[in-house]
Amino acid sequence: MLSEIIKYFQTSSGEYFTYLEQHLWLSFSALIISMIIALPIGYLGSRNKFVAAFCQTFSQLLRIIPSLALLFILIPFIGTGFIPALISLVVLALPPLIVNTILGFNEVPQTFSEVGLSLGMNQFQLLKQISFPLALPYILNGIKLALVEIIASATLATYIGAGGLGTLIFTGLGLYKMQYVVIGAVSVALLSLISMWLMDFLIRKAEKHDKNNY
Amino acid sequence: MTKTIINFSNVSKKYGKNEIISDLNFTVNEGEFVTVLGSSGSGKTTTLKMINGLEKPTSGKIIVDTHELDKCDLVELRRHIGYVVQSVGLFPHMTIADNIAVTPKLLGWDKEKIDRTVDQLLDLVSLKSEEYKNRYPGQLSGGQQQRVGLARALSTNPPLLILDEPFSALDAIIRQNLQQEIKALHQKLENKTFFFVTHDINEALYLGDRVMIMNHGKIEQFDKPEKIVANPATDYVKKLIATVRQNKKLWEEFK
């Protein structure tokens, strides 16, 4: 098995890195787009009960639908390829991002907003200097959950022709070449782990000074 | 001729049907140290928050330093009113220096002026600037944090400071030290008006040039401390003064 894996990297490392690049490109585009959508909605949700209730319902609804189903549901409408995969991954990433953003802003103590206003900040300055930095650990946690979800689900995106490391796994399964499956699966697991560590590091950094005052 | 800095006329505040403040009328002169004494729910904090527009009155008129509150730019006004709260409210993600510099930065002061102000203010509240300015609030004791809170409130050299039970979360010895210091500070900084809310009758009588006693959203008495003790105006004030005498008796029994 090990020799076969080494042989694969000797002969087709170019192919491997193409899959890896596709996987990363798909995942990070999905993350960035979902963040652009989710963060403003989350901020609104923390200030408006109606928006918050709507987001909660939407998130719970999405959790019931399996990611695979979500990937397939778009095929009749926009076919296969990169774009439908991207759309479904964005939709998958929205719930953890929105819920944690709302939570983060809600966890900022009322006193800090009042003091911020009293020191003469307008709403935008309050958001930029106080609310957002204090909500950041929670938001980063949401990003972590979303990222892990995206990286895992992007494996399935192969099914609708978006490429990525899933290709290796499904090719391996089809041809009964277990070295492909192992390489693909381990790579995805490593990607998830690395992104989790990275996010945990950022979260610790962001909340370094917050602790004692809550 | 003394100048009026705060003027409340016929101010009332309702939350739904619940009337917190009913028909409040008072004026505070420039340079006065006014303490507001009342139990929780007496409307004293609401009164304080109406001064810088955090709470809006349901009816009535409030004038602060010639600005009518419902017609002026609140953001601009607040930059010239110092604000200190019980929970200190130092921003945990900013250093001490950055906390003090919040309003000066909003006003666009240059860096040199801000640095100089931070040093001066920390010196004023008896904290060594070199030692403390780069620390975070979480690394300071409660008393030190409240000193920084006070320094921050003074950052733009405002004519008016409003303080909402600033010392009530501190232990007795530190509280007394800070009381003495804030009184000295008020005398040192000429023509600064302090509006200080507390529920501690000793603190109120010790610090205030005039003491406003509030109960159920109304002013029971607003006078010099010695006059309040000599001539309590209402039953409520009499009861308050009696509690102090009661305590005093307790101490004498221990002797």
C-alpha cells in the first residue's frame, strides 16, 4: 500500500496538486462569499429580533437537509460544474456563520455599547472599535465551523463535476485502487485539521485580553 | 453670576405604562459637585442617562451647557461630557492608553497631544504612566481600573462629568481613598461640574456640595448636606438620616 502511494506521488503529483488546488479554490471561494453574506445579516440579526428569528428558523431548516441532497438539488436548475457546487457550499456555510455572528454581537455587554456611545462614538465607530472586536472570537468560531463543513462537503462536490480531492476518492472506489481513496481521504482530513488549528490559533489570539473582563 | 450647566424642566420618562420619572425639575450650576442619592428603582440612573441622551425623556425639556438635548448633535455633545460607570466599562481589548485616548482619537487629535494627555491624566489619578499605559484592563485591580475610568472621563477636559455609582463595586478602604481623591480632584480642577449618582448616603453627604435625594422618580429634597441633616424635608429623608444614626449607635455599643 505504502509503496503504491509513493508511486502515485512519483508519477502523478501534478494531478494531485491540481485536485488539491481545485479543492482549496472551491472551499475558500465558498467561505469568502458566505462570509460576505452572513456577517452583515448576523449584525442585523443582533439588533433586530425579527431578523434573528428568521435566521434561526432558516438555519435549523438547513441542518435537516443533508449536504449531498443540497448538492444535487441545484442540478435541474443550473446544471453541473463549479458554480452549482459553489452555491450549495455557500448555502451550507451560512447557518454556522450567521448564528455565531448573532451570538457574538449579543454577547458584547450592554455597558460597553453605552460607554462607547457616551464617549462620543457614532454607530459605525461603535461597531468598528468596540462591538466587532469583542464579537470577533465568536465570529471566528463560526468561520471555523463553516470552513470545516465546506472542506468536507467539497469532497462530495466531485459528484456534480466540480473536481477536487473527491475525484481521487471516487476514482479509487470505482477502480478499486485503495491507494487513491487513502490519499484523497487523508488529504481532506488533513485540510480540515489544519484549518481547525489555524482558526483555533486565531481565536485564542483574538480573545487574549477579553477574558478577565467578562 | 453662576452659570447653569444642567437644566431639567417638567421631565418625565415612561417605559410603556410604567412611569420611572415624573415631572422632574432641577438645575445644576457650573462647578458644583452634585450627588444624587436614591435606592435602586428611584430613577437616579435614568436621570443621569438622560443628561447625555442615552435615555430620551417622554416629555419635558433638558438643557445641558446651553444645548437643548432634543435639538443638538448628541454624538458631538457626548464627546464633551465625561462618563464613568460602576462596572468601569474599560474596553478589555484596548490598552490603558488606548482606552483613555478613545475620545481624543474621535476628535482627531495628533499623536503627540494624545500621548501627552494620557501621561498627564494617569499622573492626575496617581498611576505611573510608564508602568500602566501599555497594560490591558484585565491586568489591573478594581480600584486601578476605576482610576483609569476617571482619567478616561477627563480626557477631553470636559466641563461636565457624570458618574454612575463609580465606587460601589469596590471594597471599603479603596472606596474611601477614591472618595477623598475625587473630592480633592474636583477642588483642583476649577469650574468642573460633577453629577455623581450613588446609593450610599455617607458617600452622598461627604462628596456633594448639594445632595439630591430621589425616591420613586421624584426629588424628595435637593439641598446642601448640612441642611438636609438639620431639616429633612420629607418622611423618606427622615428615614434615611435615621439609618445613619442607627449605624452610629451600633458603633458606640461596640466601644
